[in-house]
Amino acid sequence: MDSLAPESLTAHHEAGFDHPWAVSDAPHEFTTKLLEALVGIEITITDLKGKWKVSQNRSVQDRSSVAKGLINHGHHEMAALVKLSGE
């Protein structure tokens, strides 16, 4: 993604949906107010800790449902991790 414009970010993240939403779908006054309210900050990261969350604490049925949803959105690798997390 070359641009951080709301239109390009939205297009990128909505591309996989059957009926993608576009910024132009919202009233211009609404998006203008949202853009005016944006605030940027910069944070220096000194330490980073991660946690593995792949529905491992859920039932087999729940994990299966999560995996199907991920597959439907093209996230096959993540779906495989969710399936393996209960084994």
C-alpha cells in the first residue's frame, strides 16, 4: 500500500468481502469530522511480549467454526493453526 489515505486503507481491508464498503458510502460530512478527530502519536517500544492466541481454550466445535470463518476469508494458514491448537 503506497498511500495512507482512508480510501486506500478501506479498499485494502474490504477487498475480500462480497460487498466491500467504501469511504464514499458514508456522508462526506461524517468522514470529514472523523478525519478532523484523528490524533497521531509516536511511542518508543522498549520491550515486546507476545501471547499465542488461536482459540486453544475453546471447544472443538468453536475451533472448527473459527477455522471455517478464517478459510472463508482466505486465511488458510491461520485456520490450520486454530485446528492444530486443540491437538
